[in-house]
Amino acid sequence: MSVPELLLSNQLCFLVHRLDRAINARYRPLLGELGLTYPQYLAMLALWEHEELGIGDLCALLDLDTGTVSPLVKRLEASGLVERKRRADDERAVSVRLTAAGRVLEKRAKGVPGTLASCILSSAAEYESLKGTFSTLIERLESSRCADQD
């Protein structure tokens, strides 16, 4: 090949894709024991942190649209982990709140981050370094205009 920029092995996006797949493969059995999918786990993380969120706020935190979050929340509600309620001050707005079962699940999920971290990280310092690098890359991508986006 005469164009090294087009080698699959030189694509950062492909490395990120492979990393995402590998991480999800490690999460799957851990979350399976909790009865959660990875997207549901992310929603529960947000709710464990905030206790109650509007659908719009949950969408913003997860960086997902309502078409993705609404069915996800419905499945969590069917599992008894959350409850949805229309807000009294705005019937169009829906809030999502943890149930007692959702709070209990938090205790069972406590070890998941550490278990996963032990598979891929060598130290807390490496975690902090990677977190900083990823945050910087996301910020750059979200705030920059690439040449072809003019």
C-alpha cells in the first residue's frame, strides 16, 4: 500500500472501536449478574449519583437522545429499578427516580468499576492519566471545526 494514512492499523478510530468492544465484553458478564445491559448500567450510574432526573437531564448526562433513553428507562421501570412520573409543574416533562430495588442494586454493583479497572489499568495514576487524555480528546473534538465541516 502506498498510503500509510489509510492502513487500518493506523486508524485511531479503529483502535477506539476495538477498545470499546473489548471493554463491553468484560462488562457483559459483570452486568449480566445485575440484570443490566451496558446502556442501562450507565443510566443507573447517573441515577445512583443524582437519585432523580428529568428525562432531558438524563439524556444530557448520557449524551443520548430521547428516542434511545425513553425505551431504556421503560425497561428499567419494568424491572422495578426506577419509576417514571410526570412532573406536577409540567405534564409534558417526565422524571425518573430510583426505587428501593434500584438503591439495593447500587450496593451489588459497587465492585463493578474496580473489577473492570483491574483488567485494564495498572494503577490509580494510570486511570487519572487516561481519564485526562480521553477528556481532552473529547473536548477538542466537540469544540473544534474540522476542515471538512466548513
